[in-house]
Amino acid sequence: MDKYSFLNSAHTAYFAELYEQYIEAPDTVEPSWRAFFQGFDFGVESGTPLEEVAEVEIPESVKKEFQVINLIDGYRTRGHLFTKTNPVRDRRVYHPTLDVENFGLTQADLTTVFNAGTIMGIGPSTLGGIIVHLKKVYCDSIGVEYMYIRNLEKKRWIQERLHLNENHPAFNADQKKHILYKLNQAVSFENFLHTKYVGQKRFSLEGGESLIPALDAVVEAAADQGVEEFVMGMAHRGRLNTLTNIFGKSTKDIFSEFDGKDYEEVIFDGDVKYHMGWTSKRKSNNGKQINMNIAPNPSHLETVGAVVQGISRAKIENEFNGDASKVLPIIVHGDAAIAGQGLAYEIVQMARLKGYSTGGTIHIVVNNQIGFTTNYLDARFEYLLYGCWKSNTFTNRSCKFRRRRSCSSRR
């Protein structure tokens, strides 16, 4: 008698849900099911026929459901690598791709209905429909990388939010008009500077004007959640645009600084105006009074991040009695700076230390495609070291790149 015959009649959606739970948190799955899934994964990874692993032939429909779940997991894990986020040039080609063949599926399966669609909230769907949904959520103009999060509850919260609207915000007409208004502000400001002050160092925001409506949206949403104080650190690029259109600094004052006006006994020349701090009060769209602070900007790239955290921590302690929910630090990075400067990661490592925590920081990275002077292909590179495994120790004798000391190699 086949003691596994129940697999033929059981609802595959149940297996799909259990397997999804097993992938995310194996210890939460009942031990016998965990052993079953471990045997399945072993068979898939080793190429051993599943009937030899479990001494039973698993129904083809169940195998397919697992493979579709693996496909869904692949999009969740690596979909951000295949997004359409760069309007200037094609993205690099990453391997393996998310083609169905890489998950044990075929083009003939595209019309087959799979219950695995239920784990995304779209119900039983054809494989083709599942892929269309996954591409909209993970491979369109917004990339999301979150599968590294260990907290299962947080991960599920993100997944539910993403699949709720296919990761495409549904703005109403008024919201769209407001976004367009802030974009027009950003573009017109840069156009005027380019026309009036040709040849002067102005660290233009051109190509990254969407930063202005993005910052505006962050400030408005945070104010609605009770934030009263914003502390911002900013790169040189786009700083004047942000001062004018987010902080409300008078354009007259900014233009006077370009003209070298004597202001409070300081002669503005070169890029001095890009280092000064600014404080202002702003009323949100819902009528809430908020304080806006942009920190003085040290010349060294990314150093302002530590300054922002220090100012924010002081405000939390001195003005809000330790309530971090009242202060929101925001740091704007250049794409080359955040990738190349270790200071950014040192600051992140201190985020949860008792004496340094500020309750969380919004980080915005502006990619203007050039990293100031460096082509993106020259900014980051990858290489593999090839070695051999002997006596449980890596050796560098067969490494493609030889080093004086032993290296961590890959087989």
C-alpha cells in the first residue's frame, strides 16, 4: 500500500503555503513536513530523482507547485536586479535570469493554473499570469530588496504591501498635480541658474529633479505621523534647489550669494554657500508646524551623516525627553559617495547603540549616472578567486590572482 497516496488528493495550495513558510522560517514548520521539504530540496539541488530520495513518487502537480513557489521566491530575492530603473542605458545582465526554465518549468506550463498564486493574494492563476504579476511588483520602475530581513513578521508586512497594489502607487489627480508642481519648481530653478550664472560652480540637480517631490512627500508623510523636527544632511549636488523648494530659503538670498554679496561679513565665493547650514519653520499641507534643519556640510564626502546623527540625538535628548519619534534624520547621498566611502557604513553600524541611536534615518541616494567624474563601469568591479579545497583549508596555490597571504577562495 502506498502510504503517501494522500498526496494525490490533497489540495496543492496547502502544500504551497507550508512550503512558503518552510522557506522563510524552517523551524516554524511541523517536523515531519520539514523533513519532507528538506528531502525535496535535496533532490532538486543534487539532481537525484525525488522518488529515490523519499522512496515515493511525488505527484507531478505537487512538484510543479513547489517549482512555482521557487520562482516566486526568485523574484522576491533577485527581482531588483532586473528592474527598469535606468532610463539612460540598459542594465547589466545578471545570471542566472528569472526565466522559467531555471526553475524546472517550461513554456508549456504558462497556461497551467497553479494554486501558488494564493500566497501573493491573487488566487489560483496561470503561470503566465503569476509571472506578469511578479514582473509588475518586482521588475518595473521600483526595485525592492527585502528578503534578507530575518524577522518573518516584517517580511510578510512588506510582501502584503507590495502585492496589494502591485508596487505601483495610485495617486489621485490632486497628488499628481502636486508632484508636477514640485518637479516644475526644481527644473525652473536649475534652468535659471544655468542661464544666469553660466560657468559658475553650481552643483546642478539636473537629472535628479525627482529628489524635490520625494523629499516633499517624506516630510509631509512624517509630519502626519507626529514628527516635529527634521534634520537633514545633504550632498553638494542639489543643495541650493533643496534649500529653496523644501526649506523655503529665499531665492533672492541664494542669487545674492552667487553674485558675491557681502552678507554678515562673510564673502560668498566658490562653493562656500554649499557648506552653510540653514534652519526654518514650515507648515505642512495639513497645517502642522514643523522645524526644518539642514546641517552645515563638511567638505569631506559623507561626513555630514555623522553630523546629522549627532544633531538629531541632541534634539531627542534635550528637546523631546528621549522621544525619537519626534525627530527624523534625512541624509541625501550621491551614488558614488555612498558606495565608495566607509564612513556611511560606520554610521549605520552605530544605529542601534544605546548612546547613539536616533530611532531610524531616511537615506536617499541620488544617481546622476556619472559619480561626478567616473563611469559607472569603473566605479565598482567584481572578481572571483579560484582555489582548491584541501584538508578543510583554502589554499591559494591555484588562485587566478596570487597573493602573498592565503586567500579566501571559491571552488
